[in-house]
Amino acid sequence: MAHRLEQFEDGDTAFFTNREVAWHALGTVTDGALTADQALETAFLDWTVTKSEKPVSTIVPAYDGDKTETITYGDKFMTYRYHPKSRKAEALGVVGSRYTPVQNSEAFAFLNSIADESGAVFETAGSIDNGRKVFMTMKMPEGIQIGGVDAIDMYLMAWNTHDGSSSFNVLVTPIRVVCQNTLTAAINSAKQQFIVRHTSGVTDKIEAARDTLKVTFKYQAEFKKIAENLLKQSMADKDFYALVEKVFPIKDEKSPRAVTMAETARATVNGLWKAPTQANIANTKWAAYNAFAEYADWAKPVRDANPDTARAIRIVTGAGDRFKNKVLNLL
């Protein structure tokens, strides 16, 4: 599982994480929340992207082969930066004539404007593919409390590219981004997102979008509302077992393999229904949902030489979301 974080010759990595060490054990681990400026500096993102004043050109052999000539791609320009360590200029990408860079400092400032109102704190930030892609996440000020017993963390995340391959994006996700893989997972599992193209006036559009982005917090409220509603509803054993049979039907009783697979899945989920971890929410529809969710994330069989890693990847990529949504709809 490649992290693709930018690493430097002196051993530093362009990544910071608040308190919690990431799976790759790289970057700087802080003992508390950072300001926007501190996060920018700690993650080695305090550099500027510049678009070349002249179109991209290259020197090629002349037709007769004796001389060279310069050719220019009229509507394509280069983006570049000065390396955060060596300070040498290096190319990032080729962009169109209307492209306007969104600086790392602007991205942090935008998320910081959300923090000023909500109390969110910077959680992670980093550079991927040698500065071509950057990300930063903020943890929401409080985890979602489900009836005061369960907490679900949500993150406000911004990601941006400096090579012209994407727009500037801000989204709400339950995934804590620490590398390329978790960034992909966060994008795929985004509940709400706001996209701004790299064109003239992009900074003004980002600031104007601040009020629009507040609707992303409605996902938190709605999920909390659904979860608390499930927590209030009791569920008898017989009703749960009936739900399990509905989720894992035996479609072909003449197939020993199909019968075995269904019965194994049923037995596993039934066991999770009575697990000690369910004690404080036992015999509720919320407990039922959690039993199926734990099955999807951790107990469902995987065919892989390293099953623990495969399960971790399954979680961060949201591979079990469709299954969990099906159960949620049934509940």
C-alpha cells in the first residue's frame, strides 16, 4: 500500500499528524492542534506555485538535422515551485492559459475560516507526488454522539493539485486522510463536496463558498438523527435473527457451498449481536446496525495472503458501504 508522500533526502517527510501516528509512521507527530500557519510549515507546504509567463516550448532538431529550432505550444503553460529544501526550481505540470493556481496557504486559510466558526482543528496535512497534489484535514469539533454512547468522527478535508489534473476540492468525510490511499478513499466516500475550478477569481469563489459548505454539516446532523432514532427502537432476538436471514438468504438449497456460506455469515453476525462490545446499546436497532457493520469491516472472510491488511484496505476504501446501506434501509 504505497503512501506516495513527498520525502526529502534529509529524512523529513512532507506530512504532519495531530497526536496519532499514521500507518506509514512518517512525518511529524504533534502533541496538539496547530494553527493554519503552523500546519503549513510543519507539513513543509509553505511554498508558492507559479505559472510561467511564457507558453511551454522545447528545442527540437531541424528538419535537415544540422541545426535545432524552438517550437512553442501556444496555449499551454508550466506550473513550478521552488523545492522546500533545496530551493531549486522544479516543474509541477502543464496547464491551460486560464489556469490560476490555488496556493497551499489559500487552501489552509479557507479551512481556517471554517475553524473560526466551528472550532474544528487541523488534523493532518501533506504533499503527494512531489508537490503535485496536497491535502489537509480538520477534525470536526466534536465526534457525533449517538445517544451519548457512541462517537463517530467526521473530517473536513481539502485537496488540490498543482499540475492541472483536478480542481480545488473541499469535502466532508469520515476518513482521516494520511496518504494517497486514504485520500482516494475519502474522495470516494465523500458525503458532500464543493469544487472550484482553477480559473480567474478562484480565490473569491472559495471565500464565497464558505456559507455553501455549511450544508455539509447537515450530513452529520442527519446521520446523528437516524442513528439516535435506531437507538431508541428496541429489537428482540427473533426479529434480529429474521433480519439476518433476510440479508443472507439461501438462494439455492441444492448447493452445499451456497448453504454453508449463508449459514456461516448468519452465525458470525448472530455472534456479533451478542458481543460484549454491544453491551451499552444491546437489543436496539442501532446495535443491529453495528453488528452488520462490524461484519462488513472485520469479520467477512477475505481471500488474501495478508487478511489484516486486506481488511484495513476494505475499510478505508468503503468497500462495505453498499452492504451497510442495505442493512440501514431494512432497519
